Amino acid sequence: MTKILVIRFSSIGDIVLTSPVLRCIKEQLPNVELHVLTKKQFSDLYATSPHVDFVHEWGEENHLVLADLKVADFDYVIDLHKNLRTSKIKSALRKESFSFPKLNVQKWLYVNFKWNLMPGIHIVDRYFEAVKPLGVKNDEKGIDFRIKIDFISFSKRFPGQEKYIAVAIGAQFATKRMPAEKMVEVLADIPMPIVIVGGPGDREEADKIKKLLPNKNINNTCGGLSIHESAQVVKDAQLLITNDTGMMHIAAAFDLPIVSIWGNTTPELGMYPYRPQAPNSYSIHQVKNLKCRPCSKIGFAKCPKGHFKCMMDQDVAEIKAQIEKFLKG
């Protein structure tokens, strides 16, 4: 029995993007017991994976967690987070470990000087560099996301909504979120009901969208569903409109088109929808040749320049044309 520990603490999107690595470890290496170490609040994202045998939660009484990891006596540690904390954990475990090229210098140069030295590959392919020494290769089958609950379909909860568009309006930082006034322009001509998904902090913005589109059939589920329930809503939709956020990566596991809208971040950072098996099933919409972009590899609470052109100058006509194209199949 070979015992392997994979470390990825956060966040939703990054964790979902580790799923191809977990699948390939389990399927390509014989007799493997696969453990994952993640933050407690994200453990549910791993709990349903058929490829993970044990999930260890980091967050409370971590000295006990570390003691359990030592007792587990792993053969290898795969670090898919790569920071000071994971370095300390690897040092304490004293096992052979491998990590991925995080490219912090390249990202810093890209954000601060707009020198794009990024390798032009998805972060998933960089994750696979960490397991290359074990002989594990990318199977190119894309994302795995298994929904935790048997969630009654949205159309049964709300009769008459057998077909609808899902919209993920959230993102951890405001500069990655399309403002309500701009999103309203995108949604105004959608020919079917709209279901907005997001966390509790997105509910006010979703209500604003509903208010600005009084004649549209819009259901605001923000804050009312778990991440797995929201995933089911997205899975059952005809199409997802989304910012650069965790739900975009979850949706990549399902069979629906994705229209992704990018603000201060850029796909060149390597975290666009991961669908190597269906590269034409998603679209990327961004304001190109904007000298201040990317202003951060993650985001800010507000636009550092004050104009927020990366969202306010989005080509709404282009986005709507892509939505229409996807809906026509």
C-alpha cells in the first residue's frame, strides 16, 4: 500500500482544479491510499470525491492534525498549495515531497510591470508537474465534481422553469465582479427564466438586478443554498454566465456552456475554465489592451484606478451574441 498526502488549503476554485490530479493518482498508481489536507471550511469539496480516502481538516487544534498526519506515515507528500505553512508541514512530516511551479516571480512581473512571462498553460497542467516524478500523467478528462446531496431539481421546485439560465454573480473580490448595472445589460434579452446563484454576500446585488429587470423571471438563490445545491442548479441549467469565480470551475465539470466574464484578472494567469475535452464549450470575455490589467492576481475591494474599465467597458453585444450562439447549440 502506497500512502500519499495531497495538500491544498483553499479556495473553492483552486480546490476544484486539483480534482484531475487526484483522479489520475488513484487510477494510474496501483494500491494507493489517498489523503487530502485542506481547510476545514472547504472539506466538503473533497468529501464526495470517489478518489479520496481520507480528508484531514486544517483550522482548529492543528497540532493534533499534524500528529495524525505523522502517524499516517505517508510515502509521499504532494504540495499543491506551496507556501510557508505547507513548507513547515512538509518539514515536520519528513517525507519525500513534490510541489508544482507556482510562478510567483512571473506573476509579480505580470501584475506590476505587465511583463507576461507566464507559460501559457493551465494551472492544472502545472499541478501535474508535482506528480510527474511518480509517473502520473494528465488523462485530459477534465474536472471532477460530485454533488453531495440529492437535491430536487430546480424545475420541480419551481414549476414552469424546466429551462433556465444560471448566473453566478459572486467572486471573492469586487474587481472580479461585474456590477449589477452592467450585468442587467447582459441579461435584458435572455429569452428564458434566470436563476442567480451566490453566497449570502451576493444577495443584495442579486436583488438589485431583479429590481432593475422587473419584467424578467428572476429567482435569487444567493445565500439560500449550499455550494453543492448551487452546483446542482448550475448543472441543470441551459447555460452559465459567470465571473472569474469558483462556480466557473465547478461548472466545468458539467455538460453546459460557460460564458465567463473577466475583470481585473486575466486568463493568462492560468485559471480559465478547464475543459481540455471540450475547448469550444466556453467563452472568455475581457477588455483587451487595457494597460492597467491585470492589477492583481486575485483582486481588490475596489478598482485601484477608480474607473473600473475592465468591467464597465465590456462588450455587452459580444457577450449577448455568444449567449445566443450557445443557446442555439
